[in-house]
Amino acid sequence: MQGAAVGHVCYMNKVPFAIVRSISDDFKFNKAENYEEFKELAADRTVKALKKFIQMD
């Protein structure tokens, strides 16, 4: 929902934008104790994807 709010404001002000979201928990088991492990994995994968996206210019 936060992404939609950012998108709406950017659209209304004619500002280009992109929203990237990461999932930081284990969707298969959804255990709270896995949060620490998966937040690192989600952050690493997000950075990797953003680097590839930026290089596409």
C-alpha cells in the first residue's frame, strides 16, 4: 500500500518512479525465527537486482 501512495504522488507530479519490494520471510514455513536469516537474503537479492537494473541504461 505504501508503494501505491508513492506511485500516486509521483504520477500526479509527473515524476518517474519504480517500486521494489522484497519478502523477508520464508513463505514455505513462515516461521518468525527465520526473519534474521531471510532479511539478509532479501536485502542481498534486492541489491543484486537493482545493480542489474541500473546497468541496463
